[in-house]
Amino acid sequence: MNSLSNGRLAQILDKLHQDAEAADRDYMTGIMADIEASGATLEQVIAEKLVEERADYRGIYRSRADNFLAVSSAYGGFLYAIARACRATRIVEFGTSMGISTIYLAAALRDNGGGHLIGTELESAKVARARANLDAAGLADLADIREGDALETLKDIGGDVDLLLIDGAFTLYLPVLKLLEPRLKPGAVVLGENAFDPGYLDYVRNPANHYVSQPLPVDEGRGNEFTVRTA
Ligand SMILES: C[S@@+](CC[C@H](N)C(=O)[O-])C[C@H]1O[C@@H](n2cnc3c(N)ncnc32)[C@H](O)[C@@H]1O
């Protein structure tokens, strides 16, 4: 069973990736132009972004309410594969946006025989679009998309977690991980997409914190970190 090869779901995902590309083109081009004009390195740009986010992450994501900021189809395929490999039945996602990554993960739950995904998103318009996209994909029954700040909405997730995708405000990766840490099963997979915060990387790469972790060579430069809970 591989729902991703199902014509209808593949078409829906293709269309969503096209929509994402169109919606984010100007934003992405602007970022690249700014980097070029400033002569800053990628590391410097990211460090600046972390400072800006620390001051007002809600404001920053409000200004990007129309942007998808979604995972690539290559990373989506990886999400599906890893959720199948660990036979996940309980998944949490921080940063749902329009639900592209959620569809890959929920498709894996369906093919694993069922399960539950809790997603969370700050922007109400994005929550509505994510729910509609999941509905169109026939996966809405597997996903509970919670509107609000992950630091509140993920306080009670009602059970243990096989797989956690962290893909929200860059500066909240460590607080969200620590919030959910008591719920991670031994062997749980934690995927950080855009995991650039040095505090987060130092934490998951320190075996004393009961993780093994390494960069993931998918979409290199996007800060993909692959982490497994060891206890
Ligand atoms: C990179 S996008 C997520 C993309 C999505 N995972 C996908 O691949 O389709 C990050 C999203 O996280 C949301 N976000 C940022 N901080 C958040 C927070 N504290 N709580 C909930 N959502 C948050 C943003 O509004 C944004 O839509």
C-alpha cells in the first residue's frame, strides 16, 4: 500500500506544490536578492533572522500568512517513508501552514493502518486551508489541526509520540522539543526542518540528553536535522 502513488493524492500534492511555488516566488526571490546585495553569508542571514524572530515571531509569521513555506516534494517523500518505516501511529507537527507536510504524514498513517496526527498553526486562515486540503485528500479524519501557539496548543497531546516534525518559528525548536520530550517514545524520530538554532542543535547532538542526531542530506542548506530519542 502506497497512497502517494495513488493518482488522486499525487495530483493534489502536485497542485499544492505548484501553488506553493507561485505564492512564495516573490518572497524567496526577495530573500536571495537581499543576501546578494548585502554580501552577507547564509550563516549571518540566519543569525539575523533568529534575532528578529526572538523579538516578535508572531508578527513575522502574521506577515507571511499568504506564504506556504512548505517542504519540498523530496522532503515530503522522505516524511512519508520515515513515518512508514517507524510504523508511526501518533505524529505531532509544529508548523502546519497549508498542510502540505501534513498530507504526506497523514498518508503514511493511513497506510500504516490508521493513527492520529496533531498539527498546530498560528494563522487561522492557514488552519482553514490546511483542513480543506486534508479534506480534499481524504485524510481529514486522521488529523487534528489546532489553531494557536504551539507552546499552548501542544501542552496536552493525550498520548505518546512516534514521530515529531518541528517546522515552525526557528527560535521555538528547543522549547517545543522540551515541551513534548516526556511524550517521546524510546526510538521516536524527531525531524527538524530549518533547524538552524545553535541551541537546538547543541541539545539534540549531545548524547547526554538521550538523542542521536545528524544532519539529513535532503534539500541541503535547509537545515534538515534527523534525530532519534534513545531513552
Ligand atoms: C515553514 S512553515 C510550515 C510548513 C509546513 N510544515 C509544510 O511543509 O507545509 C512554518 C509555519 O509555522 C507557523 N508557526 C510559526 N510559529 C508558530 C507557533 N508558535 N505556533 C504554531 N505555528 C507557528 C507559521 O505560521 C508557518 O505557517
